[in-house]
Amino acid sequence: MSGALLALSRDSRAEVDAIADAAIAAGGREAREKQDLGFMYSRAFEDLDGHVFEPLHMDMAAAEQALSATHGDAVNA
């Protein structure tokens, strides 16, 4: 048996929830709890064949800001 993990980029957190909720309602199962890192939000679900899908939304402006803050802290240390 083999499986796949597929990451699916979504345009919003609401779209992440919509696709995950629809998959679960259709018989899939939640593969793990939601992950909210502030700049990135994701969920994961498993389909009936055992393949895992991970829809996610990344706010690029917030990600860049978080990276700059982390990089700035390292430079100033």
C-alpha cells in the first residue's frame, strides 16, 4: 500500500476550513488538529484511500514580517 501527502494552497482561512469540512462530511477523517502559526493556517484530512491532503493559507506579508523580526533578532544578538 502506498499513499500521498498533498499540500493545497488556498486563498483564505475560510477556504481551508471549507475544503476540510467538506472532505470530512463526505467520509474523510481529520488527520491532525488545526495549526495556526499566525502567518500560516492549515488543516489536514485523510481520504477514504488513506491519502492525506493539507490545505493551507499563508499570509505572505505576515510571513515576511515574522521572518524579518526573527532575522533582525539574530543580527542584533
